[in-house]
Amino acid sequence: DLLPPPLPKKQLQRAESLPEQGPSQHCRGDPTPWAGSILYGIPPAHPRHEEGAPSSIPPWDRPSWGPKKPLTKSQSLGEPVAQSSPQKAPSPSPAELTFGMMDRELGQLLQPLEGPAGVCGVVLGCQAAALARLSARIQEELVGLEEWQQLLEAELAGKSWAALSILDWEPCCESRDAWYFRVGFTFEQTQLVFAAKVPKPGCASLGVQSSLGAHCSIQRLIGRFTDRLPWELVLPGIPGEQSQSRSGEEPARLATRPILQVLISPEVPYQTLAGFVKGSHGLHRTSPGHYERLACLLLLQVCMGLEHLRVQNVGQGDLCPENLLLVQCPCPPRSQQGKEASLSLPRLLISSFFKVKGKRRPCSTSQEQDWTEGLTAPPSLVADELNVGMLIYQILHVDISLENTLGFRSNRLPEIPSLSIYSTGLKRLAMLLLHRDPCKRVSVEQARSILQVLLWGPRQELFARSKKTLTLLRSWVEVKRALLLLKFAENSAGAGMSPSLEEWLCCQYFKEVTEHTLYQVTQALYA
């Protein structure tokens, strides 16, 4: 019984493939070195072979036709690989660095650096990038994801009062130009609470408001419809509304209800700025420092909203405390847990708008003509700078009116009492905003920067022993930015609360501020 001769062994060639990442590359060896490379950044036991370098790859892993090179995305498995010199991967930028990055990639960035100065530049870049990412995350928590808003808009399209449940018959907030009612809407088996904005007679800016981009200080819209008002809704100030009963007269009341265009907003206001100021006399008297800090933060939100409107070529319709809405933030700050609600910072929303036609009026050469036009113009045409200056006095409970105090024959502004460390700065800002010569007034953008310096520095004592220079201001920004990130890290290891609105505003400041801006702002503020 002779056995047949053995078949010849067929030698298989390995196909060219994309380089694999992970333990599969080292399945023949001890897996321990690879595990160490994952946990501690230790290089793999068999590094990739470079041309001209001694090979440490075992013979069974080495292809017969020469060293293997990784394929690019444009190459298919069947195409020959061009024999060209290897190209070095681009070094990651500071914005791309993370704590979990492999040391091989980190080394590409560190190798060309020259001394501690280069490392310092990388660290500063990492801090700026981290602050920008942190600011974006906090903003998402405060105002919600844009994708979520788009889903709600699509779901509310074509809906009317029949799809909403009225949660309160009386308005939760009344501004100068609208009533706001809390309504419920079921979306994905979840009851959501929105605000239905019912405009008052003669007040309409709905078309302009629907075209505005998203911003933390601008009232957003996720739905609109035209329908007859339900008979349950109580409209304060309308003759006959309070005297009629809600029961037994539904048909008669429904027939007399007007057909109006209604807006749906995801933010539910609980009060106007006018109501907040009216009810805070006691807080201003007992805690002037805290109240005037709140005043700076509210004014800062107004300026940020006005800047956004200018980019959209939209003006505020009536920038008065009665048309500025206050909305509770998702959660109170850590430092205010258990304290009175009046001490927490609310979101401020601008809710009245009009479309700007043509360019804004430039600086007038005649002071008297400029003030005369300002005194006789309707509120929607008064310059933003004048409106913000007026708001400073109104929030600080100081009586002021353009007609009686700021006419061209008057030379002095009302006195703001010095009650806290913010009083002098607010008084200086009001004077700069209400300057008789419009060419010498600070802009809304400059007012925003001044308020940021009042809130987070640098304060005047920084220049008591050192001359104010760009180098000093740059060093101050870099140190404060690092300390801010450390503060967030320490807080995240504590109670685990979400960052507050004030912390987001602080992030916005240190994310964008430069030493050149600080030099100009401190010159105007501390002159």
C-alpha cells in the first residue's frame, strides 16, 4: 500500500491592507506589552519598520517583497503602492491635544519646541482651546441644542391652540407689548412647557423676530400660528375681561375674541426687568454690593444682545425695563444654594424688535440738533447707547428722564450714590454713554467691555505699583485664564453642579479678551 506523494505546498502572499490598530497586530507575542502601551503610553513591542533602519520584525511578519507601507484613503487594495519616501504626519495643534493622547503624537509636537518658552506657548494655546470648548458646553446647557430646537419647530409646524394645553388662565408675565401664557405640549411622551406670546393691540414685530439667529439674550421662537384666542385666557387691561365669568358665557366670549398671530417660545418668562427693579429696593439697600453686581450682569446681557442684533441689521423695538424679560436658569449657582431666589442671576431676553432700514445715522456735528432729535424721537429710534445709559439709572433706582435731565441746556447728570465697589464704575459708564457729543460716546461694544472689566478685572489696584503696559496686561490675562480653568476643575470634583450663567459670561470674557482691548478699556474707565 503505497501512499500518494504529498501535494506541493502553495505559498500564499499576504494582501496589502490598511494598517490595523489594536492588540490584533501582536497576537503572536505576549499581550502584556501592548496592554502597557494602552495604559501608560509605552510603545508597542514591535514598532513599525522605517526604511533604512534595522528591522526588529520577526521573519514571519515580514513580506517577501519589501517593507510594507500604509495605504492612503485614495488607494484601493489592488493598486500598487508607490515607492516614495515616507511623509511625516503633521503635528497636532494645541487645540487638538488631550490628556489621553499617545506620547508618540505628543512627541511630534514637543520635539521642535525650543526651551520652556515654547512649552509655555503650547500650554497657553491648550488653555484657550479648553476655555472655548467649556464655554460652548455651558451655552448648550443654558439655551439647548440647536438640533433640538429644529426638531421642536418641525413638530409645532401647523399646530394651533388645539394642540396645546393651557396651564394657567392668567399670564405668567406681562410686558409692554405682549402677554405670556404657560402652555404644555407633549413631544416624544414628554410634557414640555412653553410660553405663548400674545401681542397687544398695535404691537407687532413677529416677522422680524422669526428671522433672528439664536442668541442667549434674544427671545427665541419655535412656533407661530394664527387663531382665535381661547375663552379661558384672561387679558389684563382689556375692558370687560375681569368682569366676565369663565363659566356659562363661553359662546359669547369666544365670539368676541380676536383672531391673532401667536408665537411659541421655549423660554418662559416669570417677570420683566421693570418688576425686578421695583421689587428690589430692599435688596439694594441691605446688600448694595451684591445687587449692583447683579445690575452689571444684567446690563452685560443687554449689551451682548444688542451686539447680536446689530450683526443681524435689526434694532430693538423699545428697549425699556418693561420689555426686557427675565427667565430662570436651569439651576442656581453653587454659591447660592439655599438662598433667596432674588439673589440668583436670571437670563435677560430682549423681546421687541424692528428692521433697520438703511445705515444707522452717523455722528452729528451739531450737539444741539442731535439731542433735540433724540428727545423727540420714538423709543425705537433712540440710539442704543442712550437706552443703555438710561437703564443704568433705572436699575440703580435713580430717577431720570431724557426730557427733563438730558436736554441740551443741561450740563449735569443725576448723581449715583457710592454704595459699593461697582458704583463709581457704573457712574463713569453712564456718563460715557450719555455724553452730549455723540462722537464722544462709547459704543455698545465698548460698554460691554467696560462692564466685563468692572465684574472680573483688572481693577485699578493692579496698576498701583506697576506701570500699565501691554506686557503686564497680557500676563494678567494668562494667569487669570489658568486660574479660571482650575476653578472649574475644582468645582467639578465637588458637588457636581452645572456651571451657572455668571460662569458662562465669565468664560466668554476670558475666551475673547486681549491685552490691547484691556489697555483701551482701562484707559476709559479709570481716567
